[in-house]
Amino acid sequence: AQTVTQSQPEMSVQEAETVTLSCTYDTSESNYYLFWYKQPPSRQMILVIRQEAYKQQNATENRFSVNFQKAAKSFSLKISDSQLGDTAMYFCAFMKRKVTSGSRLTFGEGTQLTVNP
Amino acid sequence: DSGVTQTPKHLITATGQRVTLRCSPRSGDLSVYWYQQSLDQGLQFLIQYYNGEERAKGNILERFSAQQFPDLHSELNLSSLELGDSALYFCASSDEDFSYDRPSTDTQYFGPGTRLTVL
């Protein structure tokens, strides 16, 4: 079974600064996806970024980027130029790729990020 | 807006009752997933349907059941409700394609959720 660990329950950052959220995972699979989702106070689950494990290049989406270290099973999220709207709970998630038995996301416990003005 | 819709947004009911949560996936998505988010259990996968058939099952209680209809919308039925069933229930959909006839991102997009309160 896969496990996802987010060791930082809470973090805060000043507006316009950079913050990094940590995530580690444990799996014996070689073909999988990793995701970061954010959940703002509205409770909506919003996709932030997606990484395919077979791709060595780190994914980037505007101000959001990841540092994917496959051997270390680490998948951190860097948010640059933090904005007040980035305040949310951030979840790291793992999913096996292309399995005939179906797919599921395994989530970490979440990191509550607060961006201060 | 993810394109996934869920109804109702809020549901308040009593213990022992039965409720049905409804989900419509994004246009073109064949896979629907149900997740439960509670304070003590976090986000947990319940079940996946693909093109009308059950594909994967997670920690879903026997009191809970789901189905996916020919128009691809899905319903999650919760019966004999207990206080501990109070949670936020999410539906997600993806373009995952088990026929492998088309490329897919396999990315799950979530609906706004249904907040269930059992009194």
C-alpha cells in the first residue's frame, strides 16, 4: 500500500515571499503520478500541479513548481510570489498509473498555509 | 469551475436515515470517483466507477453503495446513517481510459462536494 506524509501541519509566509511545502511518499511502484491539490476555505479541491514519475523534468505551473526526487521519494511544492489567495490547505497525493484494477488518489494529511499581508 | 457538479451542496438528516448524493462528471470523462473527507479520517477514497462498472473499491462501508448510470452520472447512497458519517463527500472525474484507445491525463478533477450532517 502507498503512504503519503506531509510533516508540516501548518506554515505561514509573507505576501510576495517564497514558501516550500514538503511531501514524502512510500511505494514500490515505478509508474505513478504525484499531485498537489489546494483546498481554500470554500472547501473546493483544486488541482495545483501534476507530475508523472517517469518524467525527470520538474513540473511548473506559473508561480507553482515542484522538486521531484524520485530516489528519495520526495515531492515538494514551491510557491513563488505568494498571494493572499494562496491561503489554503494543501494536499499531496499519489496515484498509480494505468492499472487495470482502477485508480485512486492517496492523500497526505495536508499542510495549512497562511499568507500574511 | 472544474466542470464536475454535485448535488445537493448541503444535507442535514437524522440517524438511521438514507440519503442519495448525486454527481455529474466533466463532459467526456468516463471515470467517476467518490471520496470522503472527515476530521478524523482525512481524505479517503471510497469507490470508482468506469463507464457504468465498478472499477475500484476503497474503504467503503457496507451501508454505502454507488452506481453509475448510462448517462455517466453517479449516485452515492448512504443508509442507516450514523453520527460518524457526517463528512464532506467529494465526487471527482477523470479522462482515464481503460480501453487505451485515446491518450489521457488520468487527472482527477473534483466537484464542490456535498456537506452531510447527521444529527
